[in-house]
Amino acid sequence: MEKLLLFTPGPVNVAENVKAAISKEDICHREAEFDVLLQSVENKLLQLFEIKTISDYRAVVITGSGTAANESMLSSIVGDKNILILSNGEFGERLHKISKIHNKNTFLLDFAWGETLNLEKVEAYLQEHDIDIVAMVHHETSSGMLNPLEKIGALSKENGAMLIVDCVSSTGAEVINMEKCHISFCSNSSSKAVCSYPGLSFVVGRIDEFEKLKDMPVKSTYLNLYNFYHFIKIYSQTPNTPAVPLLFALEQTLINILDKGISNHHASLRDKANTLRQGMLKLGLKFLIDEKDMCCVLTTVKIPLHIDVTSFRQKLREKSIIIYEGKGCFKDKVFQVGNIGELSFDDIQFFLKSLEKVLRSFDPVNIKNITHINASRLIFTPANDEESKRKNFAAQDKA
Ligand SMILES: *Cc1c(COP(=O)(O)O)cnc(C)c1O
């Protein structure tokens, strides 16, 4: 199969040495080799967060995608206290949904998808209600919006609430200053801007807060956050069988980022995002949100009215390019282009060239084989010779 270029918010194209790391030696997770591996991963995770008082924090690794880390926080931290979820998109809503399952005192302050969190409203809500815990998403992946950690952190602290954050899609791409933003716990994933395979997630948290979880009611066995903390603290292990090969891969990707330098890694993602954005603006495309509010991992682009997203995506796929469709209320309205993982500037130029051709193929004069039109969609079957021409194009472009 031809290599697919994953211009998605994750999964990503992983580095060659990460591919090699996943098939390292076979080890047992109850033996010393694993203790060393988990310690190495934890140390590197804490370095990734550039925590100054590193002895105040720990990172636990959970086998499961980002949602597992979110559910472990939401099922282990709240007890019967009051939690407020701030939401301005799909992933904020998911936090709310998970929290409602585990916590009867779950409150929601929601804003329209793609809108910024209104700080005055957040402040007023916290002043008027007795909230113990605030939960939010850092990078709301469904719109591409980066939410203001530091400001929400300050408001939470002023009002005596603990802050927990879903950093699943921003970790590795943006600065997350847990100390300055007063974050007690945050969740993260291996498969987004950390640039490894999907399947592992991790929670970074303050040791004093981890310790407090000991007396909390247990709402989940597998995702019991205190248990993960207890096991890493006492045994340098995990409570259940971890995905060891994925830990080898995670260790390697963290080595790659730390060797390159965290700020260099962030800067290179920003450069790639900017190159993509400038290129797409040149093609006349419009973005869903303001560039200043965007995270550097992806761009959410409004789909021109005459274009059907599914066939648009299919045409890019024929050029080995994978993009994302919009979710929820953005379905059929936007597409998303990620720039994380092993995507080179050449790959980005190839993407922009391919995108231009695909967009042009939707111009009314170029659509010759329309079989059906309705108000919102154009469904057409390309003739076979057109198909083979496109394949040739793709082959030439890749050469
Ligand atoms: C991807 C993502 C998640 C987790 O999704 P999984 O499918 O479990 O990996 C959670 N929050 C945000 C903001 C995300 O982008």
C-alpha cells in the first residue's frame, strides 16, 4: 500500500525510530526492565511539561486512548463534590457526558462551538455557585480553538476551585505551564502532538492532589487514578497489564522531542501550521475561527458551499492524503487539516498542490458527469479516464 500522509489531528505518521522502538525486545511488566522503562517514560513526560518543581508532580501512564485519561480523572477526583465543566465544542461536551456518568453534582457552562470561553461569565458563575472543581479542554480539537488556561486557572484559584484540564491534543504542541496556570491534573495522549502510536494516555498531576485521592469513593476499577499513582509510586509499575510495546514507542518519541528541544518542536509545528494556513488562504479558503485563537496542531477550514465534503475527502485520499471531516454541528461545513507527526515541508507543498487541483475539479465548468443534484449536495461519478488521469497526477506529484 502507498504511504498515506496523515494530515489529521492524530493518528500521525510516526518517525522511523518510533516504528523500530515498538518492536523492541519482549519484556515482562512485573520485572525490573519494565520498572526502568516506566521510570524513563515518566521522567521524560515531566520534562515535556517543563515543570520547575519536578518533585511536586508525577505522571501515570494508562493503557487506553485519551478518553481513558479523561475518564480516570473524572471518575477519581470529584467524589461527591461539585464539578463545573466549561465547554465550547465536541470535546467539552464529552467531558460533561463522562462526568455525568460518574458525578451527580456535574454542572455545565457551555458556549457555542467555535466561540471563545467568555471569562466574565465563567467568573460570575464561579462567584455565584459553590464549585470545587473546574474542568475544561485546552485545545478544543473540534474547532481548533486554544482555550485560555492561565486565565481560567487564575479564576478557579480565586474562587477556591481546583482546575483539571483535557490537554489531549495540545500536549507536545503548546506550552502547558501547570504551575503558573494552577492545574492540578491534566490528561494527555500518545497519538497526537506527542507523535507516537495511539493506545496510551497519561495523567500528570500534583503529588499532594494524588495523595488526596486515596480516600475518594472508587467509581471505576480499571481507571482508578489513585491506583495508578499508588502502583507507580510503590512498584514503578501499572496496576494491570500495560501495552509495553507502546511504552517503548512513547519513550522514543519523547527522546526525539527532548533531543530536538521542546521549544524547537513547538516552533516547527507553528511553522508548518503557518505554511499550511498561508497556502490555503491563497487558494481562497476561509477558516472557521480567527488565526490568533488557533492551536498549532490543526486548521479548521470552511468547506466552499458547492463542494461535497465526502467526495472532496475521497479525491484527496486518491492522492494519499487523509484529512478530517467536521464533527457535530460542523459536519458538512468544515474540514480539518492537521500538521503533526512526520510531515515534511515537501509533504505540505504536495498537500497544497493537491488541494488546489481537487478544489479546481469542483468548479462548475469542470464537473461534466453530474448525475444528480439536490439543494445541498452534488453527487457525481467520474468517468474512468478521469480517474486514471488523477492517479497519474498523484504519481507524478509524488515522484
Ligand atoms: C482526541 C481527543 C480526545 C480523546 O479522544 P480518543 O479518541 O480517546 O483518543 C479527548 N480530548 C481531546 C481534546 C481530543 O482532541
